[in-house]
Amino acid sequence: MMQSHVPAFAEQASYWKFFELWADPVFFPPKMLMLVSDQEGTCRILNLAAGYKLVMTHANYQAAQAWLVEDEYERVEGQLLVAEVV
């Protein structure tokens, strides 16, 4: 039986401001990471393929974005506001 991640997502999402998807285009299928910003501006980078395992935490969006770009990830177009998803 598969467990749903919906309750955990909804609980965590109450702390989030926005999230973005980032892809490493070198691999196929692309390696996907999710950048999540909380209400205070702290950003976490999660590995989607590893069950949303925490990869890195940064104090702000600029630092998180720089880390992703340095590792040659490309942002999937657009940000998703949590209020629009939940």
C-alpha cells in the first residue's frame, strides 16, 4: 500500500512562501531539485528523487540560487506560490 504525501505536504506548506523546481539538464531523465523558501526567507533545497530529502539549507534566496547555478542546475520556468497550490 502506498502512503500519501499530501498530509505532510499540506502541513509543511503552511510554513512556505514559494517553491521552485530546478533541473540538471546533463542527465536524462533530468535530476530534479526543489528550492523551498519559508516565510522568514530561509531556503531549503530538496531532492525529489530521494523522497524530498534535504540537500542544503541557505540563509536566503540569493545564496540558494547561486549554489544551484554553480552546480549547473537550471530553473524550471516560474515560481509556484504555496497559496496557489494548497
